[in-house]
Amino acid sequence: MALANEFLGSSFLHKSPLVSQSKLFQTTLSSANQFMPIWGFPDKKRKVVLVRKAVNGPVAAISEDLDLGLGLDFVKPVPLVEKPVEFKVRAVVTIRNKNKEDFKETIFKHLDAFTDRIGQNVVLQLISTEIDPRRNAPKKSKEAVLKDWSKKTNVKAERVNYIAEFVLTSDFGEPGAITILNKHQQEFFLETITIEQFASDPIHFPCNSWVQSRKDHPAKRIFFSNKPYLPGETPAGIKALREKELKDIRGDGKGVRKLSDRVYDFDVYNDLGNPDKGIEFARPCLGGEKIPYPRRCRTGRAPCKTDITAESRVEKPLPMYVPRDEQFEEPKQTTFSLGRLRAVLHTLVPSLKASILSNKQDFHGFSDIDSLYSEGVLLKLGLQDELMKKLSLPSVVSESSPGLLKYNTPLILSKDKFAWLRDDEFAREAIAGVNPVSIERLKVFPPVSNLDPEVYGPLESAIKEEHIVGQLNGMTVQQALDEKKLFIVDYHDVYLPFVDRINALDGRKTYATRTIFFLTPLGTLKPLAIELSLPPTGPSSRSKRVVTPPVDATSNWKWQLAKAHVCSNDAGVHQLVNHWLRTHAGLEPFILAAHRQLSSMHPIFKLLDPHMRYTLEINALARQSLISGEGVIESCFTAGRYGMEISAAAYKNLWRFDKESLPADLIRRGMAEPDPTMPHGLKLMIEDYPYATDGLLIWAAIEKWVKTYVAHYYPNPSMVREDKELQDWYWESINVGHGDLRHESWWPQLNNSDDLASILTTLIWLSSAQHAALNFGQYPYGGYVPNRPPLMRRLIPDENDPEYAIFLNDPQKYFLSALPSVLQATKFMAVVDTLSTHSPDEEYLGERQQTSIWTSDAEIVEAFYEFSAEIRQIEKEIDRRNADERLKNRCGAGVLPYELLAPSSEPGVTCRGVPNSVSI
């Protein structure tokens, strides 16, 4: 028995003279006569046959009965037989179970277990990369079914492996695709398929897809092996399948999409409003000549009854359509649902408070805000028991309600409770806060507008030399400009065209702001002046005012109000332009086009795949709840119903894909200059600019990885031009997805490997590090509303205003009344808490699903591991910088470390972590 075990185990394979140490299952007996030993399952009678190696690629097991002998000389050549011989191979099919099933899913699960026994099963078929010359069609295996489905119905493991056995012939060649027909009633999530018992290594099929029942989708699903192919290199046997899969994914552009569909198509943003509810609920269509905007995923819903150009709404909790594989997987859905529950509770309770105590909607003191973190909303009101009885919430909510109804303390309060009051913190957040991408170097003084002076008044800013010259450490303004010491955050042109309409809204008041900063010898920024602009009402109207740092108590409170208005402007531009437009909306066309034009076996699709995960789903949820009419953005931000029009104006006038790379953006804003002697080829104007210094490390790592990847598959520049799928992807991304700007001359060309690497690096940067820098600090910095109010409700009174006496009598009360109300603040806090949360299944930069098998290309897998190692080293460098006391913008008493670009994170709100994709 011991000898038999040795014979059946690996020790024999390595001892046998027939088996090479370098190729376990391949051997050469002589130059004239080549054979290959193939092994089946262990048994008392070992089945072995030697087969001439007639084809390239894996050779499969063929077997006849052979008695086991006591020696190792039992293997003898078998005469060659021209007729192909049948044999079996095994497929291990990994299916991921749901952790929680609803009643309907449980019923169908047991029904499928029953019907599986009578032939209503899961049917698979292998497709060879080779063509059968007799039929002039791809070689196919006989159909096989998954075994033991009914026996494993009650297995509670997250992943369950099933077996299928295929009958092949010895001339089958290499499997390149596999088709699946699901005859069950219910879909299932197929993670991987591994084909074993070929002479080569196992053949992997990374699937990661929902397989629908044939009653919903009668056609067979197609999955390809992990071997990448450029279109022109596609083996003949799977070429037609490659084309068919892409055709199916594109759809025909007609009809309403079902939630189970996998169709990717384009549409305009015509579903943000609901005119059927009334004219006040209508919103303009974004996308088209009138209001240019990127395209979103088409759902095909019917038009509204009162406006055929507007698509009918789907209100929560009903789901919006995105292709089935784009929907959140269970861990992500659970995290997001909990966040939504928190948002509902935090919104509901203050609403009840407002109705009960209608004359006390404002915070009465900063202690009221503090109590949101220490005591919770209900506990503060003393209404918990009464409300819990009335709300009839599920028991799980009621039991955990104290936690759910209490906010976590934002990070901005963790080191210095009063940091938000300091001017240096106000300035620091411009380069190390949640929106570090608006600041620019001031090149002309006074600043000048690009708006029409006949409509918006004088182009020149009201900030004059006398406002700032005394704060420049003895320099003149011109000297400060020449030495590149002046910087500006300028929202004048963004807001001024909308200010009158915003200020006409109930409870909204805003200015168009400009803020000038001076770079001190310590490397920190100091605010010098804030300009507050309103549209001119006449030739002699005072539409601009300048506020400078305070010299007494009255000017101190005016200065605090001015900074709050700047932060409100900043919060709107951050959310609507830098965050939503430049990452979420701007990337969606590239993702849609990638699925429509790039086969899953295309190497560029494999590269982009982890950077597209969940983006379509989170964008659909945003259209439903965040950026829609009456949604969170309209409710909680200064711009109100005009927010998305501000976003569209920025797309038309400011957005340029060729400036979206980190180096190009820094140069555009004057925050860096090209300098080949400096790291990354850039000289930063502020050496301690945490977003830029950390970002350039990540940018360089991504760029190196992408260049290595692209060079591997496109060694000749002409290959990029000749790759039809690649060219169609880029053409469609621009001409359809960004069709309103398709004629702009600044679009990068795609003619060679350098062009391709540059475009891909930008896309990966935007979807990972850029989004992380703009997203995961929202609650840590904005969760304390006075630090970063999303809206303001009062202007700053001057001596002639009736409110001036109220302001003088109780400036704190006036300041709090200018901030969001309790209802607005707590709703905003709950939402940004959800948006700042990492889910447990997050994939971070340098990670990806099935790390070792996502591609069969060993060189690329090795290069990816090198990229991952470099990302880990960057994280250590960021930790080192955050402990360096010389870097005043990220280290010091009461100063938060800059960790928004630290690559890894635990689940939850951590103010760090760089996920691969725009997933929240």
C-alpha cells in the first residue's frame, strides 16, 4: 500500500525518469518519438496512456486500465492511434453564496435543489481555441452538468465548489471559452472555473459574474479563460464568441432594461427631476448642445407624462437599473444600507424636533452641536422612549438606536476642538483638506474675472494693494508675485452667474468669493483677504466687499462669517465639480465604452477592470438620491436646485481631459513648474503641499506600472493604431460619452504606446487616488458643520442693514443662525458619514481579485506584485512624513496628519485609504 501511495503521489512523479523536473507533466522519450504521460484520479487500478503530443497547449488525460506493478518499469509506449481518443477532465466551479437570503430566495433555492435532480440543472460546455476543419466551426466538448447541487444546498460556506466532468477528444486543443446555461429558477454568482487534469498547469476562468436563469435570459453565458488576446491575435476557435459577447453587451438601444440585464448603453441626464409632481420639481436635461454634460448609463424607462423629454423617476427604495454585474455585492450593499438607515434616522429625528419645537430650529450654542457626538439627538431631546414607540422601527434598530442616533466625533475635533477657528487651519485645509485641488498661484494682481463685464460689472477684483501689503513680511505685492508667494482660491466666476437665483431661494444666502493667501517663511499659508461679490444691481451699487483679518471683536465675527461663506462656496465646488464631475460623472463614459468595445479578454480591459468596480451603481444611486431634484445636494448645499447647472457650467468652461492628470493639473493651477532636475520632473511652488507630494508618489507608481503593462502588449507603436477594439473604445468614450465636447482640440491622440499609457494612467489616477483624496475626508472635516458649512442662510450685515443691531447684540447667535439648521446639518452629517465609509470588501490600490490568476501572463503578474510592493513603500513614506515636525502642514500641535492618500484602510470612516475605483 505504501508503494501504491508513493506511486500515486507527487514523489513518484518527480522520481520517474519519464517526468522532467521543469515540466511535471511533459517528457521527451526520444527525438523521433515524443510521448506525454497523463494522470487521472487515484484508484487501485491506475489508468495511464502515453499520447503523441500532436498539438500546442495543454494535453489532456487519456486512460486505459493498467495493473499496478511493484516496480517503476510498468510504463510502456503504446502504439500511436490516428483516431482521436475520448477522455475526461474535471472543472471546479466556485459559486459564492449569499450570507442573507430573503424568503423568496430560500424557496427558490430549495426548488432548484429538487428540480436539479430531474434535469433542470446547470449545463456547461468547453470551447476550444481551435477550429474543427471538418465542420469549419470551433471544437466543442460534450455538455456537462454541475454535480451535487442538491446535496450542497444547505452548505453555509461563503464559497461552494461544484464539480463538472467534460468528455473531450485527444485533438481538442486548448480550452479558450466556456458556456453556461442556468436551467434553475434563480441566478447565482459565479466566481471562478478551474479546469484540471490537463498536462499543463490548471486553466483558470475568472468569471465574477451573475449567471441568470434561462427563463430570464435564454442564451448561454460566455466566459473566457484568463489568457489575454489583442483582437488580431484571437484564436480562430473563440473569435466569433468574442464578437458575440460584445454585441450582446451593447444591446440595441431600445426598450426598458430589466435589473437582470447586462446591457451597457449611453443616455443624457434627463431623470434628475420629476415634472409629473409639479413644475417646481422639473429640472433641466444635462447633456446636449443646450447644456453639455457627460453621458450616463441608459435605463430605457418610459418618459414622464407631462414632459416626454424627461425620463420617469424610480424612487427609493426601488432600485435603479445598472447592468447586473455592476450592482453592489453583498458586503458593500450591507454597508451602504446601514448608512442609508443612519441617514433616515438622523433626518427623521431632527424633523420631528422641528415640528415639536418649531421656533427652535437653529443651534442655540456650540454645545448643541457637541451634544450630537456625546449624547445623540434623541437623548438630548429627552424624547427617545416616546418616539421609539411611535416609529415602529425594527427591533434591531430599536435595540441599537443609541448608537445609530449618535454621531461619531469628526477627526477635525480629535486634536484641537477649536482648530476650525484658527486662520492657519482655514488655510491649511486649502492644501491638505478634503478639497486641495482648487487653490492656484496668483499670477496677476488684482485678480481678474473672465465674465462679461456688461452683465457682471468690472472685471477687476475689489481687493487692492492696501488690503494686503501690510501682511507680506515687508514685501510689496509685486515682489510677492515675482517670488511666487501669493495664492488664491477663486470662486467668483463659478458662482456669480447663479448668486441672484440662489439668494432668491428660501433660507439660502451666498456670495461669489475670492480668498488670497500668502506663503510664509515656515511654508504655511496665511489668509490675507476675502472678497465677497454680489451681482451689481445698478451703476453705483456696492456689489463687492473686502474683509481682512480682524483687529477687534466686531471685525473678528465678520471675519468668521466671511470664512464660513468661503467654506460654503468651497463645499459646493468640491462636491459638484471636483468630486462629482471630475471623478464620478467624467469617468462613466469611459467605463460604459470599455464594456461595450473591449472584450473581457482584451489586456486593456483586464488592466482597467478593478478601476471600474461599482462606479455605475454608485452613480445611479446618486441620480436617485443625491444630485436629483429635492435630493441631498439640493437640500444641504448652498446652490440648491441650481447645483447641477453649476456642475454643467464647469464641464463646459473648465473641464479638460488633457489637464486631468496630476502633473498637468498642478502646472495648470500654477502650483508646479516643469523641472527635469526635480523628482517627478516638477518643482512645487509650495514644497509642503501634502496632496501634491503624496499624490506624485502614487502617480509615478501608477505610471510606471501602466507603462510596463502597455509596453508588454504593444511593443510596436503601429499595434495601438491597428487595435480596432482599443480605438473603438477611445473613439466612443469621446464622441458618444463626452459627445458634447467631441470637437475640442485638446483631446489627446491615441496613436502609439506613449499616448495609450498616458490616457490609462490618467483614468486610473482619477478613479483611485484623486477620488480618494476628494471623498474620504468629507465626514472627518465636514462632520463638524462650523468647520465646513455646506450652506449659509444669512449674508454679513453692514451698518445700514436692519440685522446689524441683532448681530452686534449677540454675534454668536447670529453666526449660528447663518449656518445650516439642525435639520439641514444633521441630514448632511449623516450622508457624508455614509459617503466617507469604506466597506469590508473594498479593494485598495495594489490589490485585485484573484491576484495570481486574473491573467495567465506570468510577466504581468510579477510586474503587478512589484507595483503592489511600491504602493506599500509609499504608505510607509507617507507615515514618515506625517511624523516629520518640519512639515507644518501635516504635523504639529493640533494639526491633523494628511492620510487621505495613504493607500490602505480598515473598514469604516478612517480618513485614509485609496480604493481602486469610484465605489462610494
